[in-house]
Amino acid sequence: MNLHAVRAIYLFEMNRTWRTLMQSIISPVISTTLYFVVFGAAIGGRIPEVAGVSYGAFIVPGLIMLSLLTQSISNASFGIYFPKFTGTIYELMSAPVSYLEIVLSYVGAAASKSIILGLIILATAGLFVPLRIDHPWWMLLFLVLTAVTFSLVGFIIGIWADGFEKLQVVPLLIITPLTFLGGSFYSIAMLPPFWQTVALFNPVVYLISGFRWSFYGMADVHIATSLGMTLAFLGAALALVAWIFKTGYKIKA
């Protein structure tokens, strides 16, 4: 494996984060903090606790996951789309760098940015509410798996997109609504039985449920199911990326 190439691309992408600190880190943290303040104040006054956890603390895992999903996709999709837009991707494809090394570099950088952002939001939330993390290693595992999975999804979107507007279609019209409807701000156990069943078809429910369990030991679905679904999403994303490079979809054309 060409570790020098992986390191070079990874550091280039990470350096872009520090050059655009306002857009990459500060803006998402401010947006998430506003969500926390508004929802915590507006709804928290009506729902003091959920399963023994204060409402303000209850929504923290959901808010972190909302930011993690959208930023992972955004970072990875822009990271690979920009070389396509400028034409430098052909130089990359002709270099002695394998497909695996390209994916490791771009996806690794995007996931690293998202994990850093998630930890910053977690620390920020601790300034507003008393947090506890019952299973810290599980929390880190879900954080890393989710960041990597959706960075892969973002990589796929970046390959598929043929315009900057398409980079925003999936995060804005699919991922964000699914996250809001996936139990970010409520437990699906609070829904009527019919809508609880419908909610189980939302894949984000399993991500948020497992992540929240790592904090408070409470979950809408069993932790094994959440982990299994997360690994299934990761496997599907890896399979699709492998197919893209095998067929040259929107790369070799």
C-alpha cells in the first residue's frame, strides 16, 4: 500500500478544514447549539424527562447524530467532487495510487472531520446539561462506524453528482428529514403503535437508538439490532464503492 499517497491526500483534505474553519467546524457547532437551545427550551418545558433522563440531555445524542450524518456526507462528497470539477481526478487516477488508497484517503479525512465535530458538539452540550455516558467505548464505536459509513455515502454522492446543486439533494431532502423522523428529539415509544411500526423502516432510527443507548442505557430497538443494521449499512456502502471503481461509473467516462 502506498502510505505516502494516502497520507498526502489525507493531510490535504484535513488542511482544507483548517483553512475553512468557519464553514467546517464553527458553523455546524453554532447551528447544533441553536437546535439544542430552541428545542430544549420550547419542548423541554412540556416534557421535563424521558425515561428518567432530562429532555435537554435526551436530545444530545440525536443532535450529534444529525450533525454527524450531514457533515460526513457533505465533507466526503465535496472532497471527491472538487477534483472531478477541476479535472485533477484524472491525474489522481493515472498516479500510482490504487482505488483502495483513494477511498481510504478521502473517506478517512471526511470521517475524521465528522468525529472531531461530533466530539466538539458533545463537549459543548456538556456546558448546557449534565451529561453521562454509560458505555463510552460503545459511544466511540457508533461514532466511528456512523462517520465512516456516511462518509462512504458522501463519496458515492460526490462521484454521482454532476453539479454542485446535486451535492445538497441527498443531505437536505433525504438524510435531514429521516434524522428528524428517526427519534432525534423523541423516543419512538411515544408514538402510536402504527407509527412505531412505520418508524422502524427508517434506517436512521437504528443509528440514533444505538448511539443514545451508549449514553443512557435506553434504546428504542435492541443494541444488537442497532449494531447489526449499522454494519449492514457500512457493508452496503463498501459494496457500492467497489462497484463504482470496478465499472468506472462516472470516473472513466
